[in-house]
Amino acid sequence: MSQAKIPQAKSSMEPPLSARKKRSYAWGFFLGLIMVGVGFGLLYYFFYVKVLYNAQVSLIDTSKIQSAKIDLLEEGLERYQKASEGDVCLRPNLAEEAPFFILPPPDPPEAGSPPPSVFRRQRETLNAIRRSVVLIQATGQTAQGETFIARGSGFFINKNTILTNRRLVDGLGPNGSILAINGLRRQSLQAEILGLSSPLSLRDYALLRVDPGDNPAQGLKLGETAQAAEQVLALGFPDSGEENDVDQEPIFAKGAISSIITDLEVPLINHTAEMSSLFRGGPVVNRQGQVIGLSALITIEGQPARQIQVALGGADLRDFLSETGARFE
């Protein structure tokens, strides 16, 4: 006998449908407020803590740096004032413990005048060398008619002859031109090639002739041979600077000779002075202020090929200048 289904009455405790919707809307609104609050909290954290706080710290650090610079400036001024009274070397690039150049005893001072300080003689020696260093700017054309510019350094060996790298000035074409820019003298001199080393040899020498006019530079003296561990100065120009700028002044880098390769056609001097690419063709001098090498770029074959900066030995420089008949000291 089948039983009839009796419909169950809804519980009086179950809320109506409209009330449940209102409750779900309330919970959704509440959760939305929480999410908005969390979002504002994250924005506050990243903007204020990460940005504003770090900016304030950066401002504090900047002020400390500026204060430190002022302290160094004041210390430098104080040392400069003491320089006239004692033998203080103010150029940290040269040496802090002792002056770089080994100079002969000074001439006796005139009556009533103090003897020149070591710092003053060191500065005068360095500036005399820097006045003899020039920026070489060679302009030429390729076989396709495209113009190119090669830049490097050079130095006077007498009042109208400059020694530099052959690779800087060779192959410029019939319309090529060479400028020798002397920033300390504010000169831009037209130069012509006087002699070149053979492109088949390891030598990388070029002699240029200029007309210095009424303001000739002093030629640098050539040294004999370099010694391992000997302190040296490399002189040249920084990579920055515009073309035809007569205000560019030579800079110097201090280092020491790490090794000398003597079993090649030309002695190669490896040293630790940090140089830019525009140092090539510039002089490397010893503590007597004599040129013991010419900076050059040497290509090392390999995969890939790389270039290293060395100094070509001073003894070979003397041989090359003697072969060309150039006058030097």
C-alpha cells in the first residue's frame, strides 16, 4: 500500500529571502571596506616609507657628502698655505709620503729670498712635461670616401717635432689633415708627417713637423732603459672632450712597471698606470722626468682579438730617432 507524501511546513526560524540578501550585502560591504583599507595601507607604506623616507635619507647622505667635501676643501686650503712654508707635496696622484720626481739640488736662492719648496719644484717639473704633451687629431677618408677621425696623444722632442703613434696618422688619404692641439698653450697647430716606422714591424712611431710660432714647447728628454718595479707617470688625454677643442689639457696617471718583455723586436713595457684610449702616442716618464716609453695599443690575436696598452721601450725610441736624423735630447 503506497503512502501519500505529506508536504513539510517551512520552519518558522528560517529568515525570508529578502533578509538573507540584505545580510550578504552587508558582509560584502564590510569586506570591501577591509580591502580598501588594506590598499590604502599598502599605498601609504610604499609611498611614504619607501619613497619619502628614502628621499629624506638621501638628502641627509647628500648633506653629509657636501660637508665632507667642504672639510676636504678646507684641509686642502690649509695644506696649500703650509706649502709655502715647508716641503709639502699637495698632489696625491704623485705621492703622499714623498715627492715623485727626483730632482737635482736647486740653485742657491738670491739674498733675502727663501729657497723654493719641494712642492713648488715638483709642480713646475710636472707642468713643464704637460706643456710638451699635445692632443693629436687626424682626419682622413676611406677608399669609399667616408670621413673618419683618429685621436690620441703625442709629445715634443724638440721645438718643432712631435713623436706619436704611426697608426694614428698613417693612411689618411690625399686630403688628410693632422692637428696638434696644445691645451695648456691654447694652440692648434697644423702638422705634417716627417717620418713613419715600417708597418711590417712592431714599431709604432711617427714623427710630425709643426710650426710652433712664437710659443715653442720644450722637448722632453729621452731616458736610457727602464727597470722593473720603477715608478712611472703616463701622460695623455681623457676620452671626454669635443673635436677641435683647444682647451683640452693633458692629464697623468701614476703606476709602476710590472714587467718588461725584451725578446721582441721592440721592448714592451707593462705598467699599472690606468690610461684612457687617448693616452696612446703619449709619453711614459720616469722619476727623473725622462721618457722611457711611448704608449701604444697592441692587438693580441685570439677569439676574440683584444687590445692591450703597453709602452714601447725608450732605447728603441732612441734608435728610431737616430735613424731618421731627428734632433732630440
